[in-house]
Amino acid sequence: MFNHKPLVTLQRGGSITPAAFVSGAVLLFIIVACVLAPLIAPYGEAEQDLAASLAQPSPEHLLGADKMGRDLFSRLLYGGRVTLASALAVVALSALIGVPLGLFAGYYGGKFDAIVGRFCDILLSFPSLLLAFLFVAALGRGITNAILALGIVYVPMLTRLTRSLTLVEKSKTYVEAAQSIGFSSIYIIFRHILPNCLATIIVQLTLDLAYAILDLAALSFIGLGISPPTADWGAMLDEGRAFLLQNPVLALAPGAVIVITVISLNIFCDCVSQYLDPSTRALPAFKSEPAHE
């Protein structure tokens, strides 16, 4: 009698790489620490102790204190909440505008596609950060206007990416089949085309999140972002650079947190991109099993 088990079986694959694990763990630690800032921080965000002005790192102040006697470690945690939430808002705003524009431009084409393309060309003809400076200068200072400015600046690249993905999906057989059945264009775009583009769009949004953190820090660094006394990594970096000789940690700590967060996001984004791209996946190994009689 022959056993009907298959002669060849696939080994289990898809394990998490060390880079993805480390970067993901770092990001999770930063996010959790910032979200739980009211529980973790030993002091309030704006709590002052003038006697501890420019204090060096100590058990009372783990990273020291700024010129107003505010605990640097506590402000890093609270500032992270503002920075990360603002970066998420920038990415969400760009996605709400850029993804539908790209979907409609790629699906319908014609004059609408040409108008959207010219709009993207105009915005992309300027350096992104300089364009954000111009928008904030026109709208006025403040974190809300900074989010609006960066959200608009990030729209063209996301629109072009979504448009190119839509053009590829539009030519596939399943779209023609859906059209022949009588489904509406809106239903086809959001029910069939968008889910097939979503993986690549998510990777781009993750990368944009890292850029948003850097750009928001840059705006706050030059005084166009958050207003004091609210903590923000970019604003804290600007405040600390004036005291590099007295207490360099005031500038090094927020700068290091920004660098670590952005690098972790980039590495994690690269790992996700490689995982979602079928061409970069290694074929699973085969394990032969002898046939039993």
C-alpha cells in the first residue's frame, strides 16, 4: 500500500529579519514611552525649578534641566507626543488628498489627469522644505499651519505614485470584467483597484512619516512650528543649541531622539518594502520526503 502523502513539502519561511525586529522594537518603545508620558515622566511638561537651571544629568534629573529648570527627560517624552502626532497628521492629510487624486487621475485620464499632473509639476518644481516655509509664512506660525503646509507639500509625490499604480491595475483583466458586469467606476476604484495598490502606498506613507518628523523639527527649529512652552523635539533642539558649552545634553538628547526615530522608520520601511515586493522574496526551500510503501 502506498502512502498518499506528497513527495515534496514546503518548509516554513518568512521569518522576521534582525533589522526589522530591532527597528520595530525601537519604534514601539519610543511610541509607547511618548503615549504614556503622563505616567512615565517624573515631572510635568512645563514644571519649573529655577534652582535646577541648566542642571547636569543626575538622579533627580536624568538628562538634566533646561534654562528654565524644566526636566529634559520629561519634556522629551511630552515633546515626542506632539512630534509624532503632528507627523501622523501630516501623512494622513497628504493621503486624504493625494490618494484619491491619483486614483481618479489614473483611472479617468483625459483633462483631469492633465490638470492634476500640472498641479503636481508646479509643486515639485520647488524644494519641499522651502515650499513649506513659504506656506507657513503665508498662513502664519503655529503647529496647525505647519501640518497643513507639509501635508500639501507631500501630496504631489503620493499622487504620482498612486496614479502610476492605478494605470497598471486599470489595464488588468479583473477591471475589464468588473466593467463588463456593470459595476460603477467609483466601486471599481475603491473596491478593486485601491486594495491592490494599498501595500505600496503604505510603504510610501511610512517613509513620508520619517520625512515629516524631520521637516516638522526643521520648522520648529527656526520658530515656525510649535509655540512655547509646549515641548517639541525641534524646538528643544533650538533651545539647547544656545547652551552647548554649559550643558550639551540639552541639544544632543533631542537631536539623538530625532535621528534614532527617523533611522528606525527608514529601516523598518525598507524591511516592509522588501517583504511586500514578491521579486525580493527568496523562494522557500523544498524538503524531500521519501515515499513509503
